[in-house]
Amino acid sequence: AEHPYSHLIDTLEHGGLKFFNPQKFNDPRYDKLPLSIRVLLEAAVRNCDGFYTKEGDVQSILDWQQQQNKAEVPFSPARVLLQDFTGIPAMVDLAAMRDAVAKHGLDPSLVNPKCPTDLIVDHSLQIDYSKWFNQEMELIRNKERLQFFKWCSKAFKNVNVVPPDIGAVHQVNLEYLSRVVQISNGFIYPDSVVGTDSHTTMINGLGILGWGVGGIESEAVMLGQPLSLTLPQVVGCKLLGTINPLTTSIDIVLGITKHLRQAGIAGRFVEFFGPGVSQLSAPDRTTIANMCPEYNATVSFFPVDQVTLKHFKKTRAFLHCPVIEINLSSMVPYVSGPKRAQDRVAVSNMKEDFQSCLDEKVGFKGFNISKEKQETRVPFLHCGQKYELAHGSVVIAAVISCTNNCNPSVMLTAGLMAKKAVEAGLVVKPYIRTSLAPGSGMVTHYLSTSGVLPFLSQLGFEVIGYGCATCVGNTAPLKETVVDAIKQGDLVTCGVLSGNRHFEGRLCDCVRANYLASPPLVLAYAIAGTVGIDFEKEPLGVTPEGKEVYLCDIWPSREEVQQTEEDTIISSIFKDLRGRMEKGNTFWNNIECPDSVLFPWDHKSTYIRSPCFFSKLSKEVPPPQSIENAHALLFLGDKVTTDHISPAGSIARASAAAKYLQSKRLAPREFNSYGARRGNDAVMTRGTFASIKLQNRFIGKSGPKTLHIPSGQTLDVFEAAERYQRDGIPLIILAGKDYGSGNSRDWVAKGPYLLGVRAVIAESFEKLHKNQLVGMGIMPLEFLPGQNADSLELSGKEKFTITLPDTLSPRKQLTTSQGKSFIVTALFDTEMDVTFFQHGGLLRFVARTFLK
């Protein structure tokens, strides 16, 4: 059949490639579309098949001004980006889906990604020792997973695996995988991407539309299903003014983060324009775009080049959007913390702000330390030398990948500052856990070429390898003497990192205050040894000769940084990356993997297991089933994050997951991390709600425990869920506002599903997490406005029955009864959501498309 929009096809003068030209609509509405919406329109036109994408969808996008925030539209991105932590369960599910299809007598090789998929092995890095030993440890520790990845690259069509020791996912995406335009079947079209990490948004800095989705959504895209999204509102962000020479890209990022968070732009697209944009380099733009999940935008889109900027003037697109103006001249150095990225603190106010955090009651900023205990100092020995810790002492300082390391100017500032610090005789105290995890070999290359790498190393910031490290909890434990001192004084010690995530306890259980900062400020606070310092009035340190050295003495000028950047950031560094990409590494190249259509599961494996998502899969869709006499597994409050639901770091020795691994005769040193074991549903189910920071109202204190209501016993969450399932009792979760906030993780939905959770009733949900619950067949139910568990006088110990009608529809109101009844809204936003839920989740829906 002829394509419904074949009349829009044009041919390039040079090369003969074809493309769909929406300007041929000759529709004045097109001229008023923001650029990011035009990318959605082109994809809808090109993929219009009358089934997943219909002509009505194209018209809805074209009518964006009237349909924004109303119409649901499909989006088929050009490619999918997976990192290994969330990529491995996606690939494990596809392997299990092949088994399910084979059991029904069909050809399992039919199950392949239809959308080109890149899987980058970067998140499994743990900091064991300095330098390159981490890479060797990573390869040995994760050999079993790497064998599975290699099987995937051979068994599945359209899968490209980037081996370890190449770079972090965002860095490789920026430097190697991104194309700006894609070519397929003789057609040229805009590059676009969705990835299993919320910071996929970094790519929008290059004018490539992309954002993070959950693992199950990415699997659907891989298999040819478009994403379904509400046609977004677009906010224009006009940048004015001139950048202060001492202001780094990170200061600008944190400033824009605060402005946009306060503007309330959740779920919207942001497009940058105005004279200030031209002052931002491509690395600056990608750094800003990377942080958009922190201010809840879906994407932060930058124009491609000067031609695009002229196009903005010509079409006057932002006359049709709300506009936020941000003056870059007002930006001064900031850090962010001590617990949330949006809590910005001017460096000049840092000392007194930390003091107020000690005074304030426990909350998003406060620690509630009594006045008499605020002066506590605890002496300890380290390597035979005496030191002391106090409130505000820095014990972790990490220059890490993903947010800053794509930006040469920021990293070179840190490197040049390290050089000046060493030359001035300054040192970092040896008990501070320092690390440098570059985003890719490109970073190491320009730090080395510019001659600053040895000086970073002298201060303790040695390259520990490539990949996500401190930010995702992959940091080595602090020395026991340091931990003992912290515990003895009940000290609020600090971590300072140049990353993007710093929830309390994430870097290390005993480090309660954590700050995001630019790389040079990470060095500054590490040298000072405390965050309780006024850099303008107090010296960083004293030279062996007794001379005081201030921050301004070692901070390199903007001109010095730019000159070094021009001398070192050359095309050879990108050629170096390309060479390593194509060459791989010896360990990876020598790994043997099965040569089979179906993966031969090893039942002794503790890394890779076939999940039970496809058990009892019927060809037909079962009728809706009401939830009867359910118990609440957990009774939670506000701001339950994905870190609370599915921890990403190390596996605690007393946890349910640890007990399982010990039953498999593994020693604690062999546990690895939750992220590394995401291909094992038994570990990840036990890790669900295993956070030490989980606040369960049934228990009254933080920890991974809950009340087993029938017996009245306090148990591990997994053990309680196991009992409920054994007794055939369905489960729900009660929660407050913003349930599921934080970065994207597929196990935040898969874990509760395997625990037996059928519904979550909350005051509000993070949209991405809400979609993930729907994708696993769990109902996200919202209290009516003004109502919550307290106003309804729920103890959480009631039995809950939720009656489902024969026919579900989007945002249907349902009755929940537990002695007295109350109404909740089922947050199915689209008919596709309803379809996924009726199938028992997205995976079963996709599997049935093969069965039929």
C-alpha cells in the first residue's frame, strides 16, 4: 500500500537521498511549531502505518497549539540507548520472550529489536583500588554478564554492544553514536533517541531529541512499538547577558536548574534561544541538557547552529510559547545540597548555610544537631598519623563521569587548579576517599596532553577507570578508623562530587551531607578538608613555609583555560575513541559465548536468570480482575524515591538479597552490587524496598522492614511479601505525594510486581514511574484532590477491595472499600495504558503480538 504521506517525499540534490518534507503541507500551523515538536511531527509522518501511528496523530501534532497537553501521540525514535545496569534486564526479558514464543511453537528468532539498539557496558564499575586495577576487576567480576552481552550481540539482530573500558554511556553517545541525522532504506531523517537512563537528555545539547525511559518502555521501542506521550507543552528559555569569567558551566547548570524548577515546568519541553545561547559551547549545552530531569522537564533542547537561530527569528515560534528569561550575568559559583539537587547554595554562603543545616530539624536540608554537640571533634589515627573529624569534614571527594566530564573547560579548570595547588605546596588529607572517573578516554587524553593529570594524581585524584562510579553508589568503603570516628561523634560528614545524584546515604551509609559541585570546587573542598569554610576570607591551606594560600590564588583565569583547551582539544582525541571502539579490548575479544537462538540458561547462575514474567502466558487477553481483601505491604509518606524502592549500590550483608546469595555459597566480597545483578530477578525482588532510608509508617523508623498484618510480626519486606503470596493475599502500597521521584529504574516496577503488589494508592506520582507501574500491570491509583490516608483515617491495617468494571477507560474513578468506601482515580492516561494493564503489562502485550 502506498504511504499515506508519499506526496511529502522530497529528494536531496546531492546524494539522491529521500526525506519527508513537512513544509509541503503548506500549512501555516507548521511555521508556528517549535523545533522539538517538528522532530515529533517528522517521525509521525515517516512512521504513519495506520495502526501504531495514524493520520489523526499527525494532525494532532500539526495542531500542536490547540492540542498541547491534551492529545496523546506516538513517537518512534531513531534508536535506543541502553547502559548495562538497566540494559541487562531488558535483554534478559527479550531472551525469556524468545523462550515463551518457542513454547507456543513459533520461531523464536522472530523476537528481535526492530529499532537499532546500542548497549554500553559502563555502570558495573566499582571503585576497589586506584588506577586501572578497577577495569581488570570489572572484567573478572562480571565475566558471566559479559558473556550474556556478547551472546546478545550475536543472537539478536540490530543490537550493538559497546564493551567495557570504552566510556560512560552518555559520553559514548555524544562522541561516537550520535549522528544528528540517520540514514535508512534510502531515507534521511533526524536522529533521535530514548535511553534507559534519565540523563539520556544530555544529547539534546547537540540538537538531537532524546530522553530517558524505563527499561520496559525501551524494550517496547526496541520491538517496534512507539512511545505514547501526551503532546508536550513547550517553554522557551531566553538566555541573556554575559557569563562571568569565574562562573563555570556547573554554576550555570545549577542556576538554570533552580530557575526552571521554580517555574513549574514538569513534563514540558524546554527550548533555549536568545543572545546568551551563542556564548555556550556544545559541551556547555550538553551539560545543561543533562540536568533537565532535576528540574522535571522532559527535554532541554538547544538549536543545532547559527542557521537554526536565524530560523527562530524568522518563524517567531516563541511568540506562541511561554518564555522564561534567565540572565547569565547573575550566575555566581554555587554548590547544591546537602540532600537534593535543587537546593542551591552560593559558595560565598556555604559556611553559614551548613551551620543552619546543623541547626534545622531533620528534613530536606536539616540534621537537627544540638548546639552542645556541634563543636564535637573526634581524633583518630590514619596510617600512623593523627587527624580529627568534625561536623562538615569532607571524607569523599569525587570528580566523576556523566555531568561534567563532557565539558573540557570545566575539567581543565580543575586540572590547572590542581597544578597550581601542588606548586603552592597544598595537599589533600590522605583519609579522604578521592577519585577521578572520566566519562571516556577522551577526557584522560586531554588531561594528559595538557599536562595536568600528574598534578590531579598528586592530590589523590587518580583515574580509577571508566563508567558510573560514586554517583550510583559504586564507591569503596571508607577506612574503618574514619567510619568509627564518624559514628563515635555522630558526625555529619560530607561528600563532594561533580555528578548529578546525591540522595542522603547514597554515596556511603555514614556520609549524611553530600554536595554537587563543579570539578574545581570538588578539589577546593578536598584541599580545605571541610565545607565549613569561607573561601573569600579563609585560606585553603598553608604552605610548608607557612604562607596562607587562598582559592583566588590557584583558580585559573578563563583565558588560561580557553588557551589550554584550544591547544589540547583536537580531532585526534575523537579518532582515539573511534579506534578503541572498533578494536575493543583483549578480555572482551577473548570471551566465548553460546552460539544459539535461545539462550542456554545456567540454573546455577546468580547473575542471569530467566524471569517469570511470561509464565502462564495465554494467547487471549484475560478479563479484568478486581482486587479483593488486599493488605497494605507498606504505608509510606511523601517523596518516596526510586532509591528507596530499588537501591542501586552495594548489597548490605544483613539484607534479604544477601541471605539469598549466601544460600548460593557466595561470600560477601562476591556479592557485587544490585546494579550488576539486575539480570537476576531473585536478587532484585529481594532488593526491592531494601533501602536503609525507607520510612515505613508501620514501623516508625527507617529501614527495610514492614509489618506482616495477619501475624503482627515485623519482617523484612521480602519475607512479609513471600508470606502474603503463600497465603494467596494480594497486596497494595499506600503512599503520599511524589511517589517514585528520582531517576529511571525498571526494577522499581518489576520488583513490586514480583512481590505481589497489584496497586499503589498515592496522593501523586512521578510521571515516569507511574508509566512504569502501568507497564508492569500495577495500577497507579490517586486519592481524590484534598484527600489522603490521614484525612480518610486509614491505619493501613484494613483489608482493601478495589472493584474493576468490565470495561476500563482512561482516568476511570474506582471504588475502594475497607469497611467504609472512598474513591480513587486510576491513572491510565491513554487507551494504550489501559491495553497494557489489561494484558498484564507491556511485556505480555508485546509477547502476544508475536503469538498472534
